[in-house]
Amino acid sequence: MRRNFLTAFLGGILLSLSTISFAADKLVESDYYTRETIPMPDGEVLEVGSIALLPDKKVAVATRHGEIWVCEGAYGDDLSKVSWKLFFQGVHEPFGMYWKDGWLYVADRGEFARIKDSDGDGEGDTYELISRLWGINGDYHEYTFGSTPDKDGNTWLVLCLTGSVNAKSPWRGWAIRVSPDGKALPVCSGIRSPGGIGVDVNGQAFYSDNQGFWNGTSCIKPLIEGKFTGNPAGNVFYKDAPHMGKRPLDPRSGSRIMVERERIPEYVPPAVQIPHGKMGQSTSGIIYDRSQGKFGPFAGQMLVGDQTHSQVQRVYLEKVNGVYQGAVWKLVGGFDCGIVPMRMSDEGVLFTGGTNRGWASRGGKSYSFERVKWSGKIPFEMKTMEVSEKGFKLSFTKPLDPTVAADVKNYPIKAWTYIYQHSYGSPEVDQFQPSVIKATVSADGLSVDLEVNGRVQGHVHHLDASALRSEDGLPLLHADVYYTLNEVPGNPEKQQLKDYKELLPQPLRDKLYP
């Protein structure tokens, strides 16, 4: 009987362990983040281009058709009780909206304005123009994306090129900063086809730019006054911007970002390059998680939408030698439609809006308004990826299995870059395979320092961490991370940093370095 009991007891343990292992293998995003569709007004087509959070838990939604609706009940437990009221009509495809001091501030194709309900009937009846410094000509792609205010109260606007190719209307391809008193000033050039713009906790504005001419892949770029972000089409307006100084040199088509950084002092490289197809395809809205942990373990990090993949990505940024760079992971996908705008409440409710008109997306619907809430369960994820003098440092949301984490074979890395060219997009080029030669796990198991030979400045570094496990046996929910290495701190030893010039094809090297 004792043997039978022991056999049954051990069998139960093995069954429990196998169940745990099975459950671990089946963990998915919905175990941690709940995505829900918010009902829209009956019979209306709400292709959402902008979202603003209002007092009393109301949410304003602006559509590509030029309407602004106010939604009540979007925070509630029972979404069947949601109600809508039409607030305003007549804006022109708005892609940027926020609430401040009783006004809705709206950026659309042709102007930046504010709207107010002056008589309290729930409808906007006062419209004040703030700026229409730039131009439009009816081209499909002449979008204007607007930010929320930065720490000084400025609003940042990024202007898509005409056809995403040329600057056929005034200031297309530029970023404009609008001060609280309404003064608009073009402050940096180089924009191609933005999909969103956001301001971090320090007041720095970033925008998303999409793959195309002079963009090998979609990316996140900082907006720094007096600088150039990469596409030269809009630089024709330097003649009208004496405060900007001389026009930058044009980049050479077929070159590389690192090469042109040496030639063009005004050029600021992408902070994060988002590998086309692998991570996303049409980078869109940018917001920051300011919920102080109410949306999960990534407080303070950047969240980025993707229109084609109908998903939200997560970005960790750092500043090295005065240059922004960082890493991108997937966060949550499966949205009804291609995401364009996002907003997050102080309570940690993420609202997203979507549209498919003129584009395609993995989400099967033509338009959407959705929300995401954190379940309270912490996923096993990489929390940050930072560059170090000798390699990279990874931090995690849960302690690692120390034996697995100390094995250098569990950190395969590949590196590549993109052709900096006038042609549309780029293949992955100048591939190289760095090697992890040492992995040092912290005493608490929450971080690991990787010593890496062969990192390449100017390259995207893909780390596949799928072999890692938490101390309780969980795999990473998202095991792929892509780090854009613009700068390396300190003075790394020679073998730890591969000279990017050596990876250029010899004819190109001779052309770029005569």
C-alpha cells in the first residue's frame, strides 16, 4: 500500500509539473492584457484618426470624415451602456487632438485650431484658428500629425510630404512647433511619411516615420530643433527659414546612415529602426505609459502602434553620447483594425483607434475603437535592453533561471543595416553575427550582463532570447528584441566592436571613402 501511495504521489507531482509546463507553453498576450471593442454609434462610420481624454471619463474621437464625437461609458465594466454624442463637424482628416482648459485642440491637414462648447449643450460652437502656416493641395498623403503639449506647453506638428515623395506645398517634410501663445515656427526638416507623434516625460518629441524613400524601414525619430531627420525633399524650404542656418548637404543615395552622419552634421539618425515585416510595417501612434504601473511593469516606456500589423509595440529608449537609441518588442496584437491613434488614461486604460481606408491591415474590420486593460498578472518579459561598454544589459520582469541564463549559447545575435537611398525602402544588408562570450546573472536574477564581441555601430541587433526561462519555468512572452546601436559608451576593446566600414561592399566603400 505504501508503494502504491508513493507511486500515486510521485505520479501526481509529475502530472502537476507537466500541467505547469503545458500551461507555460500556452501562455498568450490575452492572459495579461484584455482587449475589448467599444460599440460605435449605430449606422455611423468612425474611421478613428484622433483620440482625446476629457474630464469625467469622457473620450473624444475624431474621424477621417471630419467629425468629432464624445463617448461616455468607455471606461465602464458594461460596454453595452456606452453612449455617443456628435460634438463637431467640419475638420479636415484630423490626426492629433487633446483637451486643455475646456478646449479641444485639433490638428488636421490644413490647420491647427481649438474648439469649445461655450453654452454647455454638449456641442462645439466656438472655433478658433491657431495656425495654418503650412500648405495643402489636395494630395492624398498630405497629412498633419499633432502632439500633446510638451513640458513648455508647445504643440509639435509633423507634415507628411506630398505623395510621401515631394514637397509640393509649403513646409511639407518639416516639423512645426506651436507655442502656447499660438506662434508657429518650422524647427526641423527631414520628415517623410509620419504616422504619429508623441512627447516623452522629459518633453522630448518623437515621431514615427514609415518605410519608403530615404527610409530603409519604419522607424522612431527624435525632433530636435535645427536638425535634419533624413529625407531631403523638404529642404527646399531652408530658403524661407533663416533661423535654421544653411541648408544641410543632401545625403548620397546608396550610402549608409553611419557614413552620412559623418558628412552631414545636422543629420540625426533614427532612434529605433523597426524591422519591416518582422516587427511591423506601418508605424503609427506614439504615446507613453504614464500610469505608474497601472498598465503593467513597463511604466514610463514608449508605446507605438502599427497600422498594418494591427498591434502595439513597446520601445525602451536611452541616450548615449548625446544620441537617442533603443530597443523594440511586441506588446499586444490582434486588434480589429489597423491602429492609428492611441491614448492612455491615468488609470492605465489604453484606447486605440483604427482605419483601413486606402491601406491594408491584419485586423479584418474597416474601422475600430478599442480599449486594453492590464489583468494584474505580470508577464515574463524583457523589461529593458541597454548598451554597455562591453555588450548589452538585459533586465526582466521576473527572476531568471540562473543556469539557463548563464549559458552564452542561449543568446544568438544577428546584426544588419539598411541602404540609405532615394529608392523605396531597403533590404537588410551588411549582415554580421556578433557573439556573446560571457553572461553574468545578477544575484536577484532580474538582470543579465552580456559581454559581446562584434557589435556593429549603425546596425540593428536582433537578439533571440527564446531559450531563456524564468525561475518558475516560464518562457518569455515575447522573445525577440531589436536594438538600434547608434553609439557605444566608453572605450570598448577593439574585438568588441566591428568596424562597419569593413562590411561595406568594396566598390561602395571606395565610392563613399575615396
